[in-house]
Amino acid sequence: MNILFLCTANIQRSKTAEELFRAANIGHQYRSASLSAKYVKKANSTLCTEELLQ
């Protein structure tokens, strides 16, 4: 199963969730992304794309 965690900037919340879930269950693929292009530029993080959603 693929699971995508989303938050505004992809700096703390979604990345932390991704790491916690990955450590607890290695049977799935976890990713995290930002919903804000503004914060992605500031934090050099991952922006949510259609590819990630699929």
C-alpha cells in the first residue's frame, strides 16, 4: 500500500508521520509532501504532485 502524508510545508508534521509509520510497518511505502509551493521554495522540501497522488 502507498501512503502519502500531506501538510502545509513538508518540514515537520508530514515528514515526522512518514518516518514514524515507516519505522512501525515496513510493509508499505510512505511519502510526504507539501501543499504550498511557497513553503517548498523556502524549505527546499517536496511539493505534492499528481504523480505522488497516484
